[in-house]
Amino acid sequence: MSGASRLEVLKERDFLLFLSAKLLATLAGQMVGVAVGWQVYALTGDVLALGLVGLAQFAPFIVLILPAGQVADRSQRSRIIGWCYTVQAVAASLLLAITLAELRTVGLIYAVLVLLGCARAFMMPASQAVLINLVSRPRFAQAVALHSSSFHVAVIVGPLLGGVVYLAGAHAVYLSAALLFGCAMVLMRMVRGGRSAPPAATAAGSGALFEGLRFVFSRPVVLGAISLDLFAVLFGGAVALLPAIARDVLHVDTVGMGVLRAAPAIGAALASAFLVWRPLRRHVGLWMFGGVAVFGLATVVFGLSTSLPLSVAALALTGAGDMVSVYVRHILVQHETPDEIRGRVSAVNSVFIGASNELGEFESGVTARWFGLVPAVVVGGMATLAVTAGWMRLFPTLTRMDAFPHQAAEAGAANHARRQPAADSSTTRAQRPAAGVATCEDETT
């Protein structure tokens, strides 16, 4: 396949608009992350205060995420994302006002972070579920890899830009972020696609609300994939402690912290670019577990490092390993899930991701307060390795998975067609061994 054909997905208007909006919003979010972390640690000097940054965002997230998934299945998903970008622009403006007013209390900052958590609760299931509605199915794997690649480019540039702009003051960062969120909102309003299944096809009531949970727990492969990320990143994530590590261990300024925060995205972008050109075809289960193991081992190295270059390299490896795991999990979950409940399943996935990220930040702050910075990071990386080994035993089907379900179904159908006379070709789809996967592939997008 030529390079041009690999990028044909960019010809799809709605996907290009969505990708551009996501790029701008991610830039803004990363800039805010650098500014808030440094500002909170400068005001308090307390690693637990850094952990509370994550908790402030996770608390509303866990309350709202399941109904948000139901909303994503009943409303136009692209419109939901646009409104969430609007709320994020307001939140960045509030942080700007707090900074300009020189209100030196972290309580107000936490309150704004709660608002950001509310926006993320509605944005994540809609954003995860909308992608497959914006591109044709043959281009979906390319769209996932390109989406992830562009996302991580923004995560590279965002922290670096945030660290540099912060030299002019936190207010400059928040102003820039508010403008970027506003532009993302405008782009998402231009998206015409991204509609979910008609409301009449979606059950109502509390049963529908928990349909995503029932689906995930009824599919061991899906449960294993998303829970692996939950526990691996919950214990191994060290991003929340970067302001303290940058200032107290590596002795660098906001620019140095921006480099550290961008390092995982550098590794992730390189891994994502590789996956665009060479999508995984075989041993996808082992690739996923291997990626998480690399994440854990690199976290241990980062915790022991006192050198900025070594720390950057270790964090880049964490990003590369995580990217491989995310790539496998996202394709697996999306192809296994019927479109009429994809928003609610994405909401469950978002709970796991949010718990691993924001709750992981709180866990990092607590363990760092108890045991110190370095032990907290090192023990977290070792715990990730233990989780990887445990999940390989708990979910052997996932470990042995050789190809994605839709690839296996297509290969099985092709082999069956070659073995049957031409007169039997009309029964090929009905005779596929993976009937559930075939049903998923037959859905209209």
C-alpha cells in the first residue's frame, strides 16, 4: 500500500474536521496541565496537592460518565463534543481570571478542575464512539492510528509550548488555551456526521444506563483489555509527580518540565506512526501485554534516574509501550461493540481510563507523601509488571489472540470460500464461526 493510499482517510471531510478540532483541544489541554501542575506545586510545595489535581477531575467524572454514555447513544456525538469544548474554553477563562486576580488559593483552581472533569465525562464516550461513524470501516484502523498519531503530536507540542509560554506567566497559558478550545468548538460545529443509533433503537431507563457495564463484563476479552490499562496505569503513572520531580530531583524549570511531560508523547507518536505504516496483523494479544510490560519497566528506570536525558528517554519508552496497548485495545473494543450501545461501552472504557489517569494521579500523590518521590515511582512501575503477568494468566484467550476479531472473521470467510464450490458462496457469511463479530461488521455507519 502506497503512502498516499494510507492517508486517503483524510479525504473524509468530517474526519478531517474532527481530527483538527481534537488536535487544537489537546494542545490546549496539555498546556493547561503544565500550568496547573506547576502553579499548584508553587503555591503549596506539597506532593499530595498534586494528587488532588487528579482527584478533583475524577470525582465528577465517575458520577457523570455512565449517563454521559447514554447521552452519546441518544444524541449527535459530534454536537456533544462541541459543547464540551465550549465548557473547556470557559474553564480556561476562569483559570485566567483567578490568576489575573492573584487569588492565591488552590481551592478555586480545584473548583475549575471539577468543571473540566464534568466536560471530560461527556466528551470521552462521545469522542471514542464517534470515530467509527466518521469513516468507512475499511479505513477505520488507519483512522485510529492517524488519530492517535496526531493526538500524540499535540501532546508533544502542548507541554513544550505550555512550559515556554509559562515563562511569561500562567495567565498567558490560560489565555492561549481558551482561544484554542474556542477554535476547536467552531470546527466541531461544522461536522455533519457522528450521529448515533436512532433513539427508538435504544432502550430507556436504568437498564439502558448499565447496558455498557453488562456488555463489558459479558465479554472477557473486552474486560481484560480495558481493565489491564486501568490497573497498569493506576499504579505506574508518574505524570502527576512531574512538577515535584522536575524541581526537586532533576532541578529544571517549567521548560524542563514541559520536556518531561512531552516525552511520553514523543515515544507514543513514534509508535503510532509505525502502526500507521505497519498495522499489527499477528500476535496482537502478546503485543498488547508487551507494550504494558515496557511501560512498567521504563517507569522503574524513570524513578531511579537523576539525569534529565535518561528520564526523558525512559518516559518516551513508557509512551511507546502505552501506545501499542491503546492501539490494540481501541480496535478490539470498537469492533466488538454494536453501534447502538457503543457510547455506553465507551463510557465504561472511559471510567477505566479516567480511574487509571486521574485516580492514578491521586494514588501517586498519596504514595509519594507516605514513602517519598523515588520509592513511589519505582514501586508503581514494579506493580505494573506484576499486573501484566497476572492478567496474562487471568485472560488466556486475550494472551493467545493472534489477530483482531474482524481480521480473523475475514480470513476465515476467505479460506472457507476457497474450499467451497461457487454455488455455496452465498452461505459464506452465515457459516462464519465468529457470528457475533460478523454481526458487528454488518452494522451501518
